[in-house]
Amino acid sequence: MINIKAIKKSYEKRDVLCGISLDIREGEITFIVGRSGCGKSTFLNILGGLEIPDEGSVLYNGKDISEDLDSYRRTEVGFVFQGFNLVDGLSALENIKLAQLYAGTDISDDMIEDNLKRFGIKDPFQPSETLSGGEMQRTALLRSSLKNCDVIIADEPTGSLDEENSAAVFDLLRGMKDGRHVIVVTHDLAYAREYADRIIELKDGLVRSDEIINRSVESADQKERVCHKASDNKNIVKMLGFNSVKHRIKKMIPIMIVLALTVGIITVTATFGGYSKRLEKSVNIDYLESDLVSVKYGHVKNASFGRYPLSDADMEKLIERYDPKEMVPKYEYNQYYYMEPMLSYGNSVKKISLKQIKRDEFFSERIMSLGIEGNFISSEDEIIIAEDAAKELFGTSDCIGKHVELEDNCGHKQSMLIVGVNKIVNPHDEIYTYADAAVFKEFTKLTIEDEIKERLVVNKKREELYGSYGDGFYGGAISFDGIEAADGRLPADDNEIMVSTFFLKNAKLDYKSLIESEWVIEVNGVFEVAVCGVFESEKPEIAISEALRNKILEVEPVKVDMYLKDVSKVEGICEELDNEGVYAASAELTTLKGLMNRKTRFYELVFMAIGVILTVISIFMLGSFVKLLVLERNKEIAILKSLGADDKNVRAVLMYDIYVIMLGVAMMSAVFSGVIMAVVNVILKHSSLIAIGYPLIELVLVYVLFFVVAVLYTTSLVKKNAGKSPAWLFSHIY
């Protein structure tokens, strides 16, 4: 007998059940009907122990079920849901077996298989998610029946089925009622009238009517009580854990790789931290270029950041202030992208890392001291080629005396004689090709000349330092020769331009705004101009004076490289220039303080940066754990709890994934640590670091620490959801 005594339930101050009291007898099939929102499902959830009432109680055979809800769900109740709620990945047989393991009933696999076939399930080993809706529901019914429970609770069991399968489900439910309490929620009164022994109608959280259809059930035979053994938690965890790993292995492997890589890098970092002070050689300033400061203009009104050219006066000012050992003007220009130097030989083309230098004693000593094969450049048409470029172009580094074409990405070329080969990998893992900066000055002039012929951009002058340009236009630059003004006048000075009537017709510009507005041309500098008139032309053309054209073609560098006499002043000079706001400065490397100390500090900063990266990786890793263990498995947790799993069992099932992941991490990190250590030794070879052996002790310590932190944190997340009620979990399935 089930006795329901004055149960009440509310959600967010809305009363759902308002004090229902009922007795439900064995041997009858009771239908709960009513409109949506009347409290049917909530009533059923409380009856089945999926959630507890705010007030009142449910007694089963005289005992309050709230005293041990897990045991009640495990041995006394079987659920049949509208959504079937079978565990994905498990077969029909395994889903039934799972319920047996929780209930502690002793039914062989052969018996389960025979019953499945009797229920119309042809392949008991077919994954449950691939069954039809009718097959899924029959499997759910059999799961409850073979569990030998006394209470069968069905919530809209035919809501997802067609008429034929619906009738079959109700026939099965009716056949299961002897000696049991069968309670069904449905919205279909026709089925209720056909199959019910009793119909209870709910309205506004109360019993509106209670109609006995078949009184003969009062004398129904008592079902023989079944002895339930303790749950087989070991096999439950094994079955569900293996299923989860099989189901999620594609998601788990990337997590394993990321975590193993993280453990490996932390291990190598910890290992290197103990050896970082044991450096065999001092810092080679010529190699690291730690004395180099690059300077360019910062924000200039009406100019793009870093693209305003430096004048002779600017460079004289820098020389006067800082007295560098050497200063090299660097030429590169394109209004829309940076120059990309390349070398070509025949049909082969190779992008290069090119260093613009001067042909003087400073660079001769610095570059040749690195062990360059061959000679230093002595003219503009000579080049020292990078070994990797030589091998790609010629198939060998033995190419001194051969000619290559030096190109920019605008199509300009110059034949260069190879006088030397550079085999030294710089701190950026590149090999420099060296050429005279004067070559690129000529390339820049040709690029500008080509560009203004096709696309001379004229923008409205802006007064603010930052911000976007106003309206503008562009066209090919032509001279004034032979032009007649269609409107306005011919230029009176070098800073006046004329535009073609094309712009009035096609560029949505009016003559008045052209004449009255202030304009600028940003090409190799900023030139303020005024539009004095228009001329007839169907092409987008802009007429400029020869003097203005010459000004535009007076090529100046956009950057200068200063090599300082005192390395200790590098950071201070960069900060000083940046703070002034006129120039933007950057150092090739941070200042190195002392030979051994500076070298140690550099690598400490590098590995500190790696530590920051690893922290970020760890956050994403734990976020992946949360998604894997909590968000994706709410449905599975809810199903397990409806079968009677307690919080401890749920945590064990979910943590199986973590232990498998961490086992994979242990194996992978052992491999990654060795690989990373080998790579580190190769990388540090050029920096004269001592070789470091396999970090076994560090690996074990880092892994144990990582394992403990990851498991503790993940357990806290798992514990939170494991303690939720099954009803709450079913309502929060993602």
C-alpha cells in the first residue's frame, strides 16, 4: 500500500501541489490525468522519490520513503519515462542489466535476452540509441519489470509513440499490474478509460475527482516478495566507465594530449630552473644584437602609425642625443603592406629575412665575427646570402660568385653578386641575408612612383591625432601639361591640385566641397594640398605639379636602427622615447646585466612566460573537465539516480573518466618530457647551454601534484551535481 499524506510542493512561489492525500493499492493500474500544469508530473516525481515534497509524506508499506530515497528507488520503484531515458552507448540488454546490478537481483543474461526477444527486441546487443521509439519504451518497461520492483511509475509513456506502439505499451503495463502498484500519468483520457482500474484527475494542485473503474482489483493476489542483494557497485562503475570512455574517447584524447604536454613543459621548466645558472659562455652581443634600438615615428596627424618618414634632421637629433656606435636608415614602403624581400634564381623564389646594413667597418667586424663564409659586401650589388636560401635556390650552400635577383613584392628587381654565405641561426631562429640599405632606397622610390601613377590617395585633413579619415578619393597622378580647367582655375603654387570630372560624376563628390575642404596626401610623408579646379576626363585622374611629385619621390627611411655603445641604456632610451610620444622605440632584447647574470635572467623570463601560458592552459583544461563530467552527463546522472544510485556511486562513475584521462596523461607526459627535453637541448645549443638529462624525478613530482590538484578540483565539481535530485537533473539536460 502507498499512502500519500497532505503533500505540498511549490516552485518559485507558485503552488503546484496543495495538500494531496491518497491511498494507492496493489494490483491496480491507476491513471493520473489533468491539464498541463496541474501538477501530474510533480506528483509522480514525489511518488517515485525523484524529489521530495515541501510538506507531507509518502509512506510505502507503512515506512516514510524519505528516510532512504536511494534504497526506495533502487529496489521498490521502476520508472518508464516519455523520453525513455536509456543510457546511450549501452545495449538494450546492458540497460536492463544495469538496473539489475543496482537492485541486487539475480537474473542471468540469457533470461534478459529471452525476455527482450519476447518483447519484440530482435537484437538485444544493439545500442539503445539506435532502437526505434517503440523498442526503446519496451526496453524501459522490461527494465522495470525484471527489476522485480513493486511500484511501476510511467510518466506519459506513449507521448513519443504512434498509436500502434502506444497500445502495445499500455497492454504491457496492464499485464504488469498483478501484485504491483502501477501509476500512469497521461493526457489521453481515451486510453485511461480503456486501461485504468482507477482514474484520478488533478486540477490546480488538488484532486478534483477519484473514480474507481474496476473494483475487482481489491482481491488481487499479493506478489511474492523478492530478496534484493547489495548493489554491485564495482561492475556498475566498470560498465558505465568503459561505456563513457568508448563514447567520449575522441574528446578525451585531445584533453590527454594538452594535459600531458602541460605536464611535460612544467617538468622541463622545473628541470631547467635548476640548471639555468650553469652557463658555459658569456653573452655574444654581436650575435644577440642586444645593443640595438629601432626608432620610428609614432602617431603623426594625418599619417598611419609608424609610416611617417624620418628626416635627416630627425636622425641628427638622435645621433646628438644618444651618440650610437652606428645608425642605419631602413627603407620599406607600401601604403597597404610591408615590403617582403625575396631572392630568385631561375624559376625558384625564396622569401628571406633580410638585414639592411651599411658597408662600413662596424658591420664588417660584427657580421664577419659570426663566422661568415666568404667576404663582406663592398658594393651595392653584392650580398651575403642565408644558407637556407642558398640551398633552396641552388641546392647547395656552395654558391659564392653566383648571381641572384633581389626582389621586393612590388616586382622590382636587382641582380646581386653573392660574396658570402651566412650559416648562423639568429635568436629568432632565422638566418639573415645581408645587403646594403641603399638598394632598398631605390626600391622604395620605384614603388612610390608606381603607386602614385595608379593610386594617389587624397584624404580630408583631420585635426585630431587619432581617428579615421573623412571622405577621400584616389586616382592616377598626371602632370598639368596640356590641361585646361573645366571649372575653377589652374594651380598657382606647388601645393594645389586639380581633379578630373570623373570624381564629380562617380565618387559622390560635389565641386563646392572639393574646393572648400582641406586635403592631405599621405605618400612618403604628409602633404597638405588644396583642390583649385577640375578638368574634363572620364578617368579617375589627379593632376599634380612636377615639384610636388619630386617632393613625394624624395625617399626617406621609415625606421632607423641605432647600435648603442652602452647596452645598459637600451631599456631606458626606449622608455624615454616612448614617453615623449613623438617616436616609437623597440629594443632587440632587454638589457643584459653582466655576462652570466644577464644570460640567466633572459631565460628565467622566457620560462616565466611559459609558466603564464601553462596557467592559461590549465584553466582551459579544467574547463574541459567540467564540460565532460558535468554538462554532458546530467542525463546519465539522472538515470543512474532514478535507478537508485547514491551520491558516492555517481561520483565513482564520473571519476572513472578522470582516472582514465590521468592514466593517459601519465604515459603521454613521460614521452613528451623526453621529446621536449631533446628539443630544448637543440634550441639552447646556439645559446651555449649545457645538455640536460631525462627529468624522471621532476616528472614524478610534477605529475603527482598535477594529479592531486586536477582530481580534487574535478571531484568538487562532480560532487555538486551528484548531490542534485533526479528531477532537477532531468530538467537540466543539455
